[in-house]
Amino acid sequence: MKPILLSHHPNCTAFSNHVYNLGRYKLCIGCFTFYPTVGVSILFILTFFNLTLTNLSVMFILSFVFFIPIALNILGLTKLKLLKILTKISIGIGAGMLIVSTVLLPIFLFIKISILIQIHFITGAIAYIRAKHIKERCLECEFEGNWDRCPTMKPIMDRLYEHDFKKKKKVVNDDLKE
């Protein structure tokens, strides 16, 4: 299970630009850049910023500027590894700023919850785009996106089936039906 938990991409050369290579491990650039950046941003803000109402309000508005690079993801312009990393750092800083300002601003709890849900929506949209690009890339491969046949994904898929994380699709042969 480790390979799929560390990187959500097939372990082949077509996705080498999507991962950090640390020894024999491959780590998803998106996850292993975005989430630590969010955490570091929150710690940095809480430690070094004067969290006045004015500063929190400016931080709230400014956080949305850091989400602009999402457009690069949507348009598929993050082919370069460095650009992909910088995009994830920017989005992580924006998310950290948005979380801190939302939690600490004196606004109604319902509004706070709604804003925090938006962060999940944004990360979900990015995950959807990532999954769509992976599927498109895999369909171009000789295995045509069939991860049960792909040599780099088959061992992972077998483990997912074995531990009931995924159910195998039953193939029905039309000739056998009567």
C-alpha cells in the first residue's frame, strides 16, 4: 500500500515529473509540497504575525491572491517540475493564510465553517484535475489505462483488491449469457 499512499501516480517514467524521488520512494509533488506548506504557513503566521483585526482582514483578502496559480493547473501549464512545485507552495501559503484568518476573525461560526469547506472544495478540485490528467496520460499508454494489466500499477491494484479497498469488476462474456 505504501506506493499509493506516498504517490497517487503510476510508478512509471510517464509520471516522473509528478514525483520527488527519495531513494527508492516516490513522493507526490502535490501532496508533499502543499500539505507541509500549509502547516509551516500556519505555524509561521501564528508565531511571527501580529494578529490584529486589521492584519487578519488583510491576510484573509490576500490569501486569495495565492490561489491564482490554480489557473495554471486547470490550464495544464504546470508541466515543468519547478513550476508545479512553486504552484503548490503558493496554494499552500494561501490555504494557511485563509485558515488562520478565518478561524481568528470575529465572524459567525456558520461563515467560518463555510469558508473552511471552500478550502476542501479547492483541494478537491485540484485532486479531480490531477486524477483527470492521470487518466488521460494512462489512456495514451500501451496498457490503455488498464491498471490491472499495467506492470507498475498491477501490484498495487492486487493489494487494493486483496484488502477490499477496491472491488474487481466482473467481466461478463456475451457468449456465455443465454
